[in-house]
Amino acid sequence: MILTVTLNTALDLTYRVPALVPHTSHRVDHSAERPGGKGVNVARVLAALGHETVVTGFAGGPTGERLRELLAPVPRLTDALVTTEAPTRRTVAVVDAAAGDTTQFNEAGAPVTPAEWAAFRARYTDLLSGARAVALCGSLPPGVHVGAYAELIRTARGAGVPVLLDTSGEPLRRGIAARPDVVKPNADELAGLTGSRDPRRAALDARRRGAHAVVASLGPDGLLAATPDGLWRAAPPAPVHGNPTGAGDSAVAALLAGLAAATPWPARLTEAAALSAATVASPVAGEYDPAVLADLLPKVTVTREDDTA
Amino acid sequence: MILTVTLNTALDLTYRVPALVPHTSHRVDHSAERPGGKGVNVARVLAALGHETVVTGFAGGPTGERLRELLAPVPRLTDALVTTEAPTRRTVAVVDAAAGDTTQFNEAGAPVTPAEWAAFRARYTDLLSGARAVALCGSLPPGVHVGAYAELIRTARGAGVPVLLDTSGEPLRRGIAARPDVVKPNADELAGLTGSRDPRRAALDARRRGAHAVVASLGPDGLLAATPDGLWRAAPPAPVHGNPTGAGDSAVAALLAGLAAATPWPARLTEAAALSAATVASPVAGEYDPAVLADLLPKVTVTREDDTA
């Protein structure tokens, strides 16, 4: 199986309103609840692609129970979340139907206790024994130390399980130093890490900091990968229009499946670029359009670039 | 005991953000969960005033469980809510710390089934046997017929329990025709019912439609009451500044306690005007400041007006 870790899960609420007018009252036309957090999104995409997938991390309270209820019917997805005393946080995305845009509110969440963190580490170590690859995804909740991802990467490497890291800020900086197999920053995260807005220069720099491979997601420009096999660019034939929510998580899902199967980099990047674009094309945030995926797979171009720094 | 009915309960979320900027992402500085719905708010105020209070209506799903968890520790408040299959709706109030203003999002909620409505009516009839007064508060959820409040008023009158109605639109129009003891519209609800923006004319008109007494809440102008004992105005000595959220519910709580004790109208209105103003003065929405209440009680002026139409 493939394992994904989401320490800061969320119950994602989407509210559609005719038009968002600050300082007034709105009746929500349509509301939806989804299980959320980056690793949970990655796991749902992997399961939809046909992979046996296990989700771990934390969930608690009525919001955590609801999250687990929403995960339960997903085929090929197993819930191995650790229960916390504190309730799982919520996020609210208010979709303005007139503007076609979204306003986002993210709760901070309550602290994880030392006992819960210890219980998670034991669960994680146990799950690694059956995992072909693991992804560590998203922000850290309050109560978890900033070097947590570095610690979890070392544990995975000790168990011989390839590990992908998708986070930002100081947890990314510390995590990279623990030598993960892949990191998947976006352009902002890469610039925050390296100080450079030149993706090529920044990806090569991030690789020198310890990551075996760095795959930067550059929105409509596709992916840029600094790998042991060279520097590659992968992009769909033309920019895809739609909702970019979840496109990065879909790229992670494809990269993780490729990591588990040790697929050569050009094939891995083709799948990641096509799946990411197929997610942008889907009207439902975070889901991919299988027809668009099938159409794009043979059309993605992967080119090798000069990787001398 | 005093009974309050909230057919459309809600789990009320309050999110404080530094400044609301549409179409961007916000980290919520501070979030709070409260049990919500007008009758629930009224019950919490009554319980805080020292009255044994019972809450009925509907609650379901993880949001309903959370609402009940939040009600459980409230002294003198008993939960007699009927469990629904569908989850209780949420409301989200986004408080803009810079502007000091609120943007509100209200979920519509899921339909109540015919079996759940039948179970509620049986519970309500049972509870009336021990009630000194009952308040029917707020909007109707999907699945409940528009004449529901009229039906519940007739049941209360049949049981000899005085009944207060606080709703709006067609449920108010139909409810008034069933001859409740008190209705408590605000200025907008009164204008919607009668077509008149003149509160005196509208209150007398609403009384002719069937209500034994009409108490209109007029914001900083206090209360205007058309009663069997004449037309009265009650107001604090000066407008109180603060957060008006819940001021109307506090007025209902005082009016309901007065109805249960058959307090003379001038005393009832004094308590309602003072409690409403003490709620505006409290920094926490929906709670009253006991010191402000004690200070205002002797200062509220109640004046009798000419009630010839």
C-alpha cells in the first residue's frame, strides 16, 4: 500500500453564495462537506487511480468523526488516523457565484498533546512496514515540533520506505536536510526556501540542501524537476483552464505512485503533469477528469535541460 | 419550567480575522462555537436569569451532537431536542477586527422528515404539561409546513400554557391568526406583516390580526407594546452602544419570564428593555452584562400612550 500522512487534517466546507458582500448576511445556496488536508486529498486521488492507500495523521471531536465518516465509503482507502482529544479544525471556502472566485477561512486548530504525538509515531512506524512509499503533507498543527517532518523522514529512510515531502516554511527547510526522496514545492514555497525566484536555480539549490529530487509545480507552466537523472520540464501542450484547487495534490499523488513503482523520471513527470492538468479541468475542486487525463497523457511534453548550476 | 422551541437550531461559528478581504485566504485568529437558533439563545438567557428552562426542537448529525455537548453544562437548562437523521445546519459569522463589523453565512439546513415532525409534536405536547410558558422562535426548517407555528400555538392554548411567538414572514402571519399571547416582531418583521413602517399603527394592526399582545423591538428606541392593558413604550435612559446581536432574544427571554409569572405589563417591559440593553453592552454576542442590567432596571422609563387607532 501507499501511505499518506496529514498531521493537520481539516473538515473542508464549501459555501456557494450568489455574491459575497462584506458586512451583510448571506443565505448559503449550496453547501458541501469534504474530508480535507493535503495528504487526505492526495490519498483520495491515489485511491481513485486504483492504488491501495492508507491515511494517517490526526482527527478528533465531532468534526473529526465527520471527516472519518466521509472517508469510510472511499474504495481502496483505509483510515488509520490517530484520535485526538481536540476537535479537527474546519476550513470554509465561500464561492462567489457572480465573481467565480473563492474567499477562504482556515481555522488554526487545537494543539496535539505529547501523548497523541507519541501514539502517532508508533502508528506511523507500524504502518511503514507495509508501505511501498509515504507522503508527508501539509502544515503542522499546534503542539507538533517544527522538526517533526525531519524526524518522520529519518524513520521512513530507516525502514527503507521512499518518502515524499510536501510542506512549506521552516518544516520544509528542516525536512529537506533529512534527505527525503522527493520534495514538491510550488513556486512560492521554493522561493521562500531558497531566496530565488528563478525556478531552475532554486530547484537545483533545494536539491543541494538534501532532497534527492525536487519537483516544483509552476501552475500553467507545468513541472520542473531536479533529479539524480537530470533536470526536466514537463507540461501539457497548452494551459488548461478551470479550478486549480487540488492540482498540486494530484501532482503529488502521481509522483508518489511513481516513487512507489520506481518509474523512470520522464514517465513519472508525464503522469504528474497530466493528472494535475486533468484536476484543473474538473469542475469539482480536487477531483480529476478521467477523459482529460486519458487525452493529455500522450500529449505532455517532457524535455531535458542543462543542469549545470 | 419554561419551554422554548427552536425548530431550526444551528451550530453557530464565529471567526475573527484581522480584516476581511474578498477573494483571498484568511487564517482565523480566533474561532468560537456556540449552540444557536433563537429559542436556544432565549433559553440560555432564561437559565442565566435563574429559571428552570427546557429546550426542544431538532438536532442531528455531528453538528447536532456538538450543539448538545455545548448545552449540556449550562445550569438549569434541560435538553429535550428531538434527534433528526439530517445534520444540524451551521452558521458562520466572520468578524472583521479592523472594521468591527460582521459578515454572516447561514446554511439552509436539511429537511425534517414527516416521522421526525410527528415525534416532535408528541414531545412538545408532553413537555407542555409541565410548562408555565412556551416560546416558539425563529425560522422553520425545510420539511416543516408553513402553518406549523399556528398548530403549535393551538396545542399550547389547548393545554392552557401561555405562548409567545418570535418569527417572521408567512409563519408569523399564520401564527398570529392562531391567537398567541405575545408576538415579538422587530421593526422590519412588523412592517413586513402589516405593510406599515409606523410602529404604533403597525403594532395596533398586528394586535387586531389575533395576537393578545404585540411587543415590537425598535433597536435603540426600546420597545413598543400593544397590550390588553394599553399601548406602552419602554426605553433605557440613553441608547446603549455595543453589539446588538442577541438583544432581541434577551427581550424575548424577559417577556417570556413575565408571561410565565403574569407580571404586570409595565414591569415586564422594564425588564425586557433593560435586559436587551444589557445584552448590547456585553462584549460577548448574546450574553448580558449583569452590572449593566442592575444599573438600568431602575432607570428604564415606561410610558403609556394613546391606543386609539
